[in-house]
Amino acid sequence: AGSMAAPALPDPSECTCDPSFSGERQVSLEELAEHLTEASCWVLIRGAVWDLTPFLVDHPGGAGAILEFAGRDATAVWESLHPPE
């Protein structure tokens, strides 16, 4: 297994993406796994589902860096790039 570059996900406090679905409804892992394309890119971060589709075009590392983690839990990657203050 080679090392992978981790994507820079938006800070939830500054995210212009759609807000977490968690407060509105439950999203199953099966449903999350269906959203792994440029047309619909969802990730799970700290128990909240984020639609990062609008952020893909603005991501400095390119859409592929986020799409690599689309449709699944990206918490470990997120926390490695955004350690608690």
C-alpha cells in the first residue's frame, strides 16, 4: 500500500457547501456510498454527512483529491489535516 495525498476538506464552520444532513435525517452508509461522483459527492466527517459537490471545482488539489474519499467516512483524513486547536 502506497501513501496517498490527503485532500483538504473545507472547514465546516466556513463551508459554503450544503450543510450536514445529520440534523435533518439519518443517512445510511449504503446511501452515502451512492454519492461518489462529480455530480454528487458526499462524505462523512465526524458523524455528519456533507455534500461537497459544489466545493469540487474550488478545491486547490483538484476534484480527484476529494473524490478519492467520496461516498465514505473521511473523518481520519479530515482530522489529520485539521487537528483540534
